[in-house]
Amino acid sequence: MGLQLFEQFRAMVDQLPAKGVMAAVRLQEQMLKDDVARKRTVSMNDVRSITSFSQFLEKALISGVKVPPVTVPLQHLSFYRATVKRLVDEGELPKDASARFDKTFSAGAMKSLKVS
């Protein structure tokens, strides 16, 4: 069996220069939405995670736009955090994007850890 969807996504993003990440993530989100619409077999957990990250990146470009808490698999968080840091360091995202990421995704992660 080949790599899982998220693992393929991570490998692709890691290989791209920072300048190409935003466009590639947007394109991946569109392709995943098309896969879902056409009822192609995809991991819905990975689809939700990747599309949530893509939407965060879009909103992170606009200062002051509030991003609601997002829950993604915990194993995805460190990759997303490192990617946001790389994009901030390279000037592709505003400096407050890292703090906004932590507020958005960490709140979702804490919520997922709560015992019902």
C-alpha cells in the first residue's frame, strides 16, 4: 500500500520552497474537494485536516481575521506548526501567524483530549 494521504501531502510541502507552499496547499485543497464530490475513496480525517490547514493559511494572510478553533489529528500538529514557522520566517505569512496557529489548532487539540 502507498503512503497515506497526509504523508503524501507532508512530503510534497516539505520539498517545496516556501514561496510555492501556499499555492500548492490551495491546489491540494481543491483536488481533495473534487475527490470528495466525485465520491473517490479518500481518508476523510486527512481531508478535513488538510483543508482546515489550507483555510487557516488563507485567513492567516489577513491581519485581524479571527479563525475558529480547529481539531486535527495530533500527529499532524507538529508538521503544520513547523510549516507555519517556515512560512513566517520566509516572509510568506505575517509574523503573528504562529501565535494565531497555536490559538486556532491548540484549542482544537485540547478539546479533542477532553474525556466525555
